[in-house]
Amino acid sequence: MKVYKCFLATLLMITLTISAQEVKFEEYDLSNGMHVILHKDNTAPVVTTSVMYHVGAKDENPERTGFAHFFEHLLFEGTKNIPKGEWFTIVTSNGGSNNANTTDDRTYYYEVFPSNNVELGLWMESERLLHPVINQDGVDTQNEVVKEEKRLRVDNSPYGRFLEVIKVNMFKKHPYKGTTIGKMEHLDAATLEEFQTFNKKFYVPNNAVLVVAGDIDIAEVKVMIENYFGPIPRGEDIVRNFPKEDPITEPMRAKAYDPNIQIPAVMAAYRTPSFKERDSYVLSMISTYLSDGKTSKLYKKIVDDKKMALQVGAIDFSQEDYGTYILYGLPLGDVSLDDLVVEMDEEIAKLQSELISERDYQKIQNKFENDFVNSNSSIEGIANSLARYYMLYGDVNLINNEIDIYRSITREEIKTVANKYLNANQRLVLEYLPESDKE
């Protein structure tokens, strides 16, 4: 039976490897510094046009937080040639869809159109870059939109502030101590000139990567790109020199209160390296081992077998400059938060003292093979990956060979990395409690 299972695991890996087709692409720079990546795939008559800007919440003035996310909304308001409120109408009336998102590290915009509308997507993104209308009317409109989003996702959402509280405790110097959505009082206090200055600094071609992926004629698209983006003036070079964090050498404890919860939670958070570092890949595998699915170590032990928790897990929240590795649990019944930490620590101690089993190791490898194939299973996903690997990792070829990093990670390396980062004297233990517990 064991031989049969091993054969199935091997067969699965071979199948996934064969299914992961190489993503071919071409990249070059415009004279204004904009990086361009083209990927041709004629299997379906669709095209994704996307632009990623290297600007996120960490780039903000600490007294004007929320600007990067605010611009994600503001730059749909309209342009010199797209009237206010018409952006989404133009997209949908031409059979397309679009969206945008922001992190602490970057902002990403994209449109998906039938391939005969590739020029429309390019024109719209060039308009966003060259001719944005940033006036008080648009700022006031989007200010209310962002406030409503914060109320929905953070203020009135159960456990909606746990990451905010962890970050402010984990980072004392680096701007990761803030939140992506920012503080509403900062947006209220900002002047129109401050918004315009932010746009002028960060929304420049030399701070962006343009990706066009799908059913395209590369020669024709190159001409369109030169016509629409080539004339855009280069901006001033952006210099980043963020302060470095001191190592955490003593255990930290903190409490936070949430009016939207009745069940407390506990989080154990560790500061970890950039997602560009090999150790970060190992930590991602550890996260999968501990908490991916109901057969994972934490869930099986603490939820199923011991029935001490409603939910447990591990989150590998890795970013461009640093990462935060978070273990969390919601107790069941009269189980204390400290008891949950003890149980989670026991699983970490096993990782630090023993090699995981060959069977568990193969299970993790299969999971990452599957995720790798799925990440490149759509044109939209490929466009996102191409932009992200260029902008944040500095290596577009990771779209094809990142899986090789995971394949090369050994059981011994998992043990070593667990010992390097997941220690009690290098962490924050956060008690996340109902507001009523303050009394």
C-alpha cells in the first residue's frame, strides 16, 4: 500500500510538471524608462493590459498615510479625455472588465478586453498616466468611498484590525508599521496640492511596468505602445532609503480590543526576511505544513484531536522588505489563550528538533506544484505574475522557474529555518480580545 501511494505521488508530480507550460515573453524598455513585457497566447481571443507602479503604503509621508490606496480609487475618476464617471462605462460597453489593488509595496491596475480592443486598453492606461484629472471634486468623492471601505473591511469587520496591531508592534522604524488603507484623519487633512505632488512623484513611466498578455500581434502592439506611452515624459528618479529594523531578541506581549468579536484570539508573530530571500520560500512551505487544510498539523492536533480551538493556522505575510510570520488560534470553551500558544509551540519545537516525514514533505511539494500550475492557468494571472516578478523581485524568469526553488528546499533546510526565525524570544504574542474584556 505504501509503495502504491508513493507511486501516485510521483505520478502526480510528473503530471503537474508536464502541465506547467513555459510562459514565453519579451521585455524591453522605452526611452522614458517604462519597462514593457509582452506575452503572446492565441488560445483565446482575450487580452490583459496591466500597469504596476512601484508605489505602496510604505512610500507615504507618515503624516499622510493612505495615499497609495487612495490613488487606486482616485485614478478611476477620469482623465483629460475620459469624462468623470465614464471609465467603467467605456470598459463594460466594450466587453471588458477591470480592477486595481494596492499593497504596502505596489499598486496594480488592469483591464481585460476582447483582443480586438487591445488598443483601447493601452489608450486608457496611457491616459491614466499622462492625463489624470486630480481636482478637489474627485478627491472629495473618493474620500467618502475610502471611508466606507474602511468601515466595511476594518472598523466593522470581526478581527479586522489584528494585522494593524501586529504591524505597529513588530515594526518600530520601517514604514510597514502603518496600514495600507491608512488613517482617515490624514486623508481629511491633506490638501489638493499634496495629492498632485504624490501623483507627480510616483506615477511616472520610470516607476512602472506595462504588461500586455494574450491574443496579440507583438509587432502591432509595440507600435501602439510607442505611440501611447513613448511620448510620456520621464519622471525624477525615486530614491528609497527606509530605516532598518533592529533584531527582535526579547519576547513581546500586547493586547488589542475589538468591539466586533465575542471570541478572543491569540497571535504569535515573528519578523522574517523579504519574500526575495530563500528563507522566505522555506517559511512558506512551513506555513503549508502547519495549517493548509484540515489534515495539517495544527488543525489536526488542536481542532480535531484535542478540540481546544475553533480555528488555528499560520500566515506567511511576506513583503518586499520584511515579512511577518503569524501563528493564530481562536479557543474553544474555557481553553486559555496561553494554552493555545503552548500547543502551537509544541509543533514548532518538533519542526526545530526533527525532520518532517517524507510523506509530509512530498505532500507539500505536490501542493506547491499545483499552485504553480494554477497561477499560470489564465492570461490575467500570467499578466499579474509578469508584472510582480519584474517589479518586486527583479527577475521575470521566476514565472517559469520559481517552482525550482521550492523543489530544491530540503527537509533539513525546513528544520534549519524554523530554528532561525520561529523562537519565543523573537516574537510578539498578541491577545486580541472582545471590547467588553476591557472592563
